[in-house]
Amino acid sequence: MSITLSQYLTTAVQNNLIDSELSALISAVAQLSKDINDKVTHGALAGVLGMAGTDNVQGEHQKKLDVISNEIFVSGVEWTGSVAGMASEEMDDCLVTPSQFKRGKYLITFDPLDGSSNIDINAPIGTIFSITKAPEGEITNESFLIPGRQQVAAGYVMYSPQTILTFSFGKGVVMFTLNMNTGNYILTKENVQIPATTEEFAINMSNMRHWAAPVKEYVKDLLAGKDGPLGKNYNMRWVAAMVAEVHRVLCRGGIFMYPWDNRKPEQPGKLRLMYEANPMSFLIEQAGGAASTGKGAILDLQPEKLHQRVPVFLGAKEEVARVEEYHKKF
Ligand code: AHG
Ligand code: MN
Ligand code: MN
Ligand code: MN
């Protein structure tokens, strides 16, 4: 018998693993992801491809789907009574739950559409979310600056040949596949585990000349293969959507990296802590892997800004430990 998302969440509430507000919130994210999925799968037919003609707070040119997905996310979550506020890649400041809706006990941060450069080429994209307990009192941008270790749940939806919802509420990682005929998310993987070692890495190699010494040295050794100091032949992948890279790592292992580089020396990395690095690190650790800035666990960082960026090295535990060694050595 297949297990639907509603069955899974209801059982989790009955077993006191999560409360009903969290269950309602995860449910709402799953529900709204079907609306994003609908736009994504219809592409040009729905008139959602191309640029929006606006920039976000980080200076990126927004795609139509970045903006549309953000609107779908906000309206899919604000009414639930589960959130006190939300923050997104595509909104300069946080959004306090409007007064006509009940204030809930959680905060949610999200990347409504991850992998924007893949939209117009029909390649994998996704939605990422992170849930924490809301502090008491007025909700401001500062309320969201909670270390990733304190997330109560995190996950992503990947829109690709299959639409897959992956999440964790701190009791392992589960995956649900959307049955597009019935509209049900069905449990298709439980207890996801990442092997501690790997022979596959992912990094945007075109930035090699811009990296810092530790990353240059490490990747040079990866490329040296069996005859190099690491003694293994490594394979490489780059999908250009973090959701797809993390999904691959969860499915068959590997290491994914987006390091600092000197194209924008003032920024510590490209990926954003609050709605990319933290939720993905939570999933990776829940699956027995590791996630590091190169100098320590991402989940232990004290966030300083809503749209803060970080270097990211995540996946196979031993490989991430090796990256940290290179950071100590070079
Ligand atoms: P977003 O589309 O949400 O802005 O995120 C883009 C990120 C991430 O998904 C991916 O890992 C990376 O950018 C790809 O970067 P390159 O274009 O440098 O390959
Ligand atoms: Mn973006
Ligand atoms: Mn993203
Ligand atoms: Mn995005």
C-alpha cells in the first residue's frame, strides 16, 4: 500500500514527532509546490518563461518564474495559521503574517525558484524551504537570524522528469514523488543515507582561476585521479541548480561545492545561508553526510544578515573532512 504525504504527516502528529501546525505548514508547502509545478511543466504554454524585467535585493535579474513562484509561495503559506513571518530570496525584507490571518509559531524562509538559469532551457529547478520556531514579540529581519542547527524542518521540491518533495523534521530524510494524475505526493524513499566516501564531485570548474588556494589544491588533486595523492578516479557533474545537486548527493553520494571566489571578493560565497545552505545542510546531516564552509559546520554559523552568503562544501562525510584538511594546510 502506498503512503500519501497526508497519511505520513498525520501519523507523525499522532506519534508526537511534530505538532499539527508544522504538519499543516509542510502540507501547505507541498500543496503550493503543485501550483509552481503546474507553471513549470507548462513553460511557454503558460507564458512563464523569460525575464521579469526587475532585479532582486542581491542584484540578480529576476526571471518571471522567480517572481511568480515567490507569489505562489507567499499566498500558499500566509493563511495556514502556522507562520509568524516569512523571508525569501526574492523579497528585500521579511514579510510579517498579514493581520487578517492567524499568527503561527513558526518562521519560514525560502528560495522559491532555485536554479533560475535552467528555467528557459527546460533543465532541473526547485524550491527550497527552512522552518524555525518564531521568537516571541514583533517579527523583524533580525528575528530570522537563527543558527541552522535550530531548524525544526527543511526540505526542497525538485521539478525535473519527476517532481519530488524531500524533507526532514529531524528524524531522517524522506522523499515523496508527485503522482500528477491523482495530485498525491507518495512516499518513495525513507531513511536516505549518504555513503561516507565518494568518487564524484560537483563544482563550477569555469571559476577555477578565481578560487582560493585550498580549493585550487583540492580540485587539482581530485583531477589527478588514480595516480594523484587521493588515489581515485573522480567523476564530475554540474547541473547549475543546487536542488538537483543535493538531490543527486542524497541519491547516490558525492560532494557538492560552491566556494568563495575572487569575482566578488567582498562576498564570502554565492549561495545564501538562510534559504539555500542551511536547509540543504540540515538534510545532508540528517542523511549522515556533512556540510561545511571549509572551516566548520554551516549549521553552527550565527547568521548576521537575511541574505548572507556562505561558501558551501557538502555531501560525503570523509570527503568534506578532507576539504577542511586542505583549508588547514593551505
Ligand atoms: P538561484 O537560481 O536561486 O539564484 O540559485 C542559483 C544557484 C544554485 O542553484 C546553483 O548551485 C548555482 O547558483 C549555479 O551557479 P553557476 O551559474 O555559477 O553555475
Ligand atoms: Mn536567484
Ligand atoms: Mn537558489
Ligand atoms: Mn532562487
